[in-house]
Amino acid sequence: MAERRVSRWYFGGLASCGAACCTHPLDLLKVHLQTQQEVKMRMMGMAMHVIRNDGFLALYNGLSASLCRQMTYSLTRFGIYETARDRLGQGSQGPPPFYQKVLLGAVGGFTGGLVGTPADMVNVRMQNDMKQPPSQRRNYSHALDGMYRVLREEGLKKLFSGATMASSRGALVTVGQLSCYDQAKQLVLSTGLLSDNIFTHFLASFIAGGCATFLCQPLDVLKTRLMNSQGEYRGVTHCAMETAKLGPLAFYKGFIPAAIRLIPHTILTFVFLEQLRKYFGIKVST
């Protein structure tokens, strides 16, 4: 009887943390571009501006919050999706159909987005803090300090500011990443041209990263603006209307850096995940 290895429930969080360490500077630049009130700088100009004013290590501002977010948001969505997918696939003739993967991705991503909202908001604030005048900076020491201060100074409601948007985005990006990755990998393997190796993982995750970027960019812009606001938006609808006044392309502000960040992040996440599964996964009989 043949054996294969399946992921442990926490591998998704670990793989996402590894990817976040590599792509955090791109995430920081994306936040800076999205919070401009008008288009002033492009990606390279913003990168040089940050390095010139605050030093190279400023590109890693908010890394602790980013890792905290991955260990809440990504761990939850991967755990829900992979556990449910594996259960649905037990005793059947093959993997679940694509529509079931989409539903699982949406549920897992929505739940993960809700759980990860506090760390996500602190992440955005820490990344954007250096753009503020010294008198307006929040100066959080790290992610836990940021969440504690928001809870103490602004209340529990503010800690979950933008939760609807973050959860909706989480659902879309998880459908784009996890559901599309599984389907792309399944289709590639079904051709018989490639085996289950790192090149297949790279190709499938590249496709998944493109799908995720296309699906979630408008919501990502609104989420970033809501989380970084100081009360100027009354809610999601008001934020969308104010953003629309800047023109339709305002919803895709930072699209290129978002794609440049999300596609490599997706590739790294799944390459790390597949290696964790291969060497440390649970052995099951097939």
C-alpha cells in the first residue's frame, strides 16, 4: 500500500511567515502607495524616498505585525481549507470539484480575515507611521504593543476597524490562492507532462498569485484606507465613494507593487508549504 504525506494544520501559517519575511518591503511600499491622496510617486520612487529618509531597515517597519498577522489570518484560512478539503476527499474517487474548493476557500478566507484584523490594522499603521509628521506618529514598539494600545486608547471596536473589508478580501484572496492553486496543480499533473515537483508547485502558484491579485485589489485599496484612517470615513460605502472621486483607477492604485508582492509571496508560500509537507507531513496510506 502506497503512502503519501499531508500537511499539518499549522504548516500554512509557518509557510506564510517565511514568505512574509521575504516580501515585507514590497508590502510596505504597497501600503505607502495606496495611502497617497493623489498619485505622486511610483514604486521605485517610493522605495528610494523611504530609504533616503529613514534608512534601508525602514523597509521592514511593521515586520512583527506582519508575522503576527500570518500566524492568525493565514494559519486560520489554511487550517480550515486544508482540513475540510482533505475530509471531503476521503473515500471519494478523487479531489473535490472546483466549486467546492471555491466555497471552502471563501469560508476559510473570511474567517481568517476576521481573526487577523487586529494584527492587520496594526501592520498597516506601523508601515505607514514613518510618513506621518513626528507629532502624529503612533510609534508602536511591536505588534502586541500596537494592539494593546489600540484596545486601551480607542476601544475594541476600533481594533476590528475594517473587519468587513478584511474578511471579504480574505475570502477573495484565499479563493485566488488556495482554490486556484489546488485546481491549477491538479490540471498540470493531469496532463502527465510534469510530476509533483518544485517546478509544478512554482507554475501552479504563479497562476494562483495572478488570480488572487486580480480578484482582491479593489478591496485591498479600500481596506488599507479604512485601517489607516483617523475617522474621516464613516464606513465602507463612504470610503468607496470618496475613493471613486479620485477616478476609477484609484481602486487599482498600487496594482503593480501588489502583483509584484502577492505573486512572489504566493509562490514562496506554496513552495515552502510543499517542502514542509514533503519532509514533515503526516504519513497516510493511499
